[in-house]
Amino acid sequence: MFDNLSSRFESILKKVRGKGRLTEADVDEVLSEIRAALLDADVNVGVVRTVVARIREAAIGAELSQALDPGQQVVKIVSQELTAMLGGETLKISYASKPPTVVLMAGLQGSGKTTSAAKLARWFKSQGRHPLLVGADLQRPAAVEQLRTLGKQIDVPVFSEPGDPVTTATRGLAEARRIGKDVLIVDTAGRLSIDADLMDEIRRISDAVTPNYTFLVIDAMTGQDAVNTAEAFHNTLAIDGVILSKLDGDARGGAALSVKEVIGRPIAFAATGEKLDAFEQFHPDRMAGRILGMGDMLTLIEQAESVFEKEEAEKAAAKLFEGDFTLDDFLDQLQQVKKMGSMSSIMGMIPGMPKAAKGAEIDDDMLKVTEAIIRSMTKEERRQPEIINGSRRTRIAKGSGTTVPDINKLVKQFTEMQKMMKRMGGMAALSGGKANKKGKPGKVNPIKMAKAMREMGLSDLAGPGGGMKGFPPPGKNPSGIPSEGFPDFRDFR
């Protein structure tokens, strides 16, 4: 969603990064471009005016930092303001001392409210909670059935009964207490537009169940209309937070950047895809970092931790550095990486990733081709790729629907990667410390590590100013390491 805005901000801030001195005219020029970028992103005009004024005041009136040059200070100020626009801090969910914790879902019809209710229930389950969904949207015939279908997929019970929505919500609360559920999520009716009947109904449901949290679901694709909707619902219900649906869409992001400034409530969660697991807490600081091209390693790490079993990951790492990593292990790792999301989204979270790489369309089907090649091999061939001769390569190519050059490329890349990782694993042996009782090496000696890295063609990591001395610009391989050592899945089309 924020791709265009991110590209604009990267270009704007690139002009001030590294500058030793910034005049007031320089700051005004940057602010003019920031103003245009935010307006193009469909951010509320009043919000843009307020935010730009705050950035200018901070950039011109701030005392000079000894640690940052003027250009870096401007980048820091812009980052802080973007974070504030997106909500400031991550909304921390607290639970009722006397269960259940009641969550009321509100929103217009078509905003993704029912699906978001199920996604939120799944999120609560991942936190060790036991939710109950209540289908109080009795206006739309298929709403309750849709909720029941989603509830089955995530193994969460759904309560609903025909009649009055207020009565249904009240009995749903009683049912949650009866069966010992500690979270109650009430899905309410929506309308195509805001009207008095909608507001009256949802107000009565709120009075009946006294929610701990009232979340407004907003379709991130609706732009400025989302701000008007948020204001209307907030005046009626006192919204606690916003859930943005369709954050993976191609809208310009104005709703996300405007809603906090307008109603004073943060974005609590965001749906990043259609699947029920494509739902996460919204972290304003991390999103601001992604918009400014700084990546989002924390989210990437959390996604990896939720997918990879720690013990399995440690075993795989040990095999990798010992040189025992096989194509079967490689295939297992590919399967795990796919669970983390699309390759494009993963690359977008990596700091310093070149704009061309982040913007490149990476077809996830490329991974399927690699899988097909490996699955067309025998167990012996996966364990010992060196035995794959000409006739075997022809057979594998036919079985996987690829060509012999594709097989050659994969085998060569994998073999080079094995050699490189085994050499890197050997660095631990140069630590100078004795292995512990479990056979693990002692602490690594940095001097011997540096020598080992130089032998591999890598210079010391700690270059002047904390840079990566010896490492070339993004997009090129470290000197001395053959390009074949870095598998590029885009080669397998």
C-alpha cells in the first residue's frame, strides 16, 4: 500500500542525508516535497498542514545533536512524525479481571468486518486465550453463516440466534460466561453508509454488553471516506482503536495516515492479506520505518519465530555449518520460508534492500520450480548431489518439467553454498577457546575470525564509522565469494 509514498520519501530524504549543513531554505524545500507526497497519498489536508508545521518547528528549532548530522536529524524528525501519525505506540491489549473481555466490532458493510472478527479471534487464540464469536449481524442473511464457516476454520465456537441483535449479543455474553470463554467478540451489522438506524442499533448493543474494546473496521482502500466514517462512529461509540483491512491493497494509504490525527485513536490491528493468518498487531514505529525505507526487522524476526521451531532451526544451522546440509534440508527450509508470506513482503522488511529489489515482482511460483526439481530427485541424489550425472539430470529435468541447464544451475549453486557455509562454520574452530562439554566451541576470537574472513575474501566488518568495510554496494556479492554461492530463485523461471 505504501510503496509509492515510500519511494517518494526515500527520494526526498536522500537529498538531505549526509549534508553537513542545512539552511532554512533547504528545510522548506524538503517540507514542500513532503507536503506534496502526503497529499498525493490522499492524506487529509488538515492533517498534512499540522504535521508539516510540526516537522518544520522541530527541524529548525531543535538543538543540534552531537551524534547526528543535520540531514540525519531531519530524517529522525520525519520518522518520529510518521510514527505519531500512525498512532504513536502499539496498542497494548489488557484483559478484564472478571472474564470475558468483550470486544465490539463496528464498521460499514463491505469493510471486511466479519472476516476481521474471525482473524481477531485467531489472534487471541495465538495469545493463549479462548474466544467466543457472536454473530449479531442479523441484517445480512449470509453474515452469520459466513462467521460460522470462519469459526470452524480456526476452531472457535460461534453463538447466534435469530431475532433482535441486542438480545443476541446479551445472550452471547451469558453463553461465554457459562462455557468459560475469556474473550467475547461481537460482530455487528453494517450499512452501505452511515444512518440513524445503524448508529442506534450499535449503541444499544454497546450499552448491553459494555465492551472493554470497541474496534472500528475500516477498508484501507476507501481513502478520505474512511476518515469521515471514523469520525461518525467515534462520536457514537468512543472507538478504542481501528482495524485496517486490505492493507495489502494498492491504495495510497491516506486512511492509515489520517485516522489517528482525526479521532485520536490508534490503529490497533491490520489485515495484510485474505488468509485468516494474515493479521497482525499494528506497530506504528515499524510501519514508519518501512515507509522511510529502513526496513522492519522486528516483524520479520517475529514472523520467522512463529514459523520456525527453535530446535529444528538450530539443527539445520548446525548441519549447514558442518557441511551436512542436504537438498532435503534445503527443501524443508523453503517450505518454512513460504509460510512467512510472499517473497516480496519479506524483502520489503529487510533494511538496506535496494529499491529495485523491493519493487521487483518476485513470483512465488519460482520457489515451486525449485521444489519440483528437488522432488524429482532420488533420496540418494538429494543427499549427494555430486552423483547427479548427465543421464540423471535429463531424467530430473523431464520429471520436473524444467531443462537440464536449470538442473545444472541449482546443483552448482547448492554445491557452492555448501562449501562456503562449511568454510564459515570452520571459523568457530579458530576461536582459540576449548569446546564445552556438549562439543560446542568457545567464544570466537575476533582477530582470528577477521583473518579467516579475509582468507575467504571478506574484509573486516568493522570499517570506518561502523560501516561494512569490504562489502560492496547492495546488489553485488562480497569479493571472493562466487555468485553461485548465493542462490537466486529468480533464475528458475
